[in-house]
Amino acid sequence: MKKNHNVGRTPRSARPPRTPADGGVGCGPGGPPHRLAALLSTWFGCGYSPVAPGTAGSLAALLIAIVLHAWAGFAGWHFLLLAAIGCWPAVWAAGVTARATGIEDPGFVVVDEVVGQWIALAGAHPFNWKSCLAAFALFRLFDIWKPPPVRQLEALDGGLGIVADDVMAGLYAALVLLLAGCFNLY
């Protein structure tokens, strides 16, 4: 006689969505795509920062940009290209992670901050410590303040809504940086 291993267990459909705190992202059906999405969406774990995960993601993007500028000679247009290339994987990863956790816009998803920060850095001319600091501060300001249409872009479905508002915040920051650079303000 076979044992019934499901006796006393809650059916999968009745269980609450799992979160990173209980090991949810990357668990369950389709593990490897979920794990890859979790890795990208949290920007290799930066999103699990206990304090200000979005700021941690932005700082990680800034540090990567500084290294790429110093060692590979990246200029502003390189960061714009990097953000454009990273945009669709970011939308995918954010969407998969949001669906896996059942949270519309999880706070630990920070790949959107990475893309937005790189867009902000595209406006930095010249690229120096002052422009990096200004790009970081301006991007965080526009990302938190959410002037129109940044807030409206959050209403888009899934990963697109998660990423699009940060892309627009990055564009605002890049524009301000570009104008400030034209007047030699940094």
C-alpha cells in the first residue's frame, strides 16, 4: 500500500507567496529561471540590504561605472548603451521576481535602480567625482520624488512598470547633469 505524502499539507495554490526572507525567490517550479531572475533583479544581492536597498543598488551601479571609466575608459554614451542593453533583461527579471513573490513592486528588486543610475551617468560631462556624486544624488532625488511622468510609469504592468519609472528618473537626472555641465557647474 502506498503512503499518501500529502495528508495534512496545504495545497500549493492555497499557500501564501514566498518571499526572500523565507527563501521564496528561486524556489519552486522553474527553479533556474527564477534563480537567474532573483540574481539579476536583486543585482547580485544588493537588494537584500537591510537599509535602503534602492540606494544600495544605485551605489553598486555607481561603483561599477567608476571602475569601467577608470579601467576601460567608458564615457557617458557607454553608460547609456549599457543601460539600453540591460533594460530588457531588467524588465524580465523584475517581472519574474514580482510574479514569483506575489508582490507588485518588491523593494528588494533593485536592477531598475542600476539601469536608471547608468542613464543618469550618461549626462555626466566631464566624468569626475563631482559629476558622479551629482548623478547619484539627482537620480535618487527623482526616483524618490517621482515627478510626472515618473509616477505614472509605475502603473505599467509587471516588470515594465518596475523599470520604466527608474528609466525616466534617470533621464531627468541625465538632463540636469548635461545642462549643469554645459555651464561648468561641476
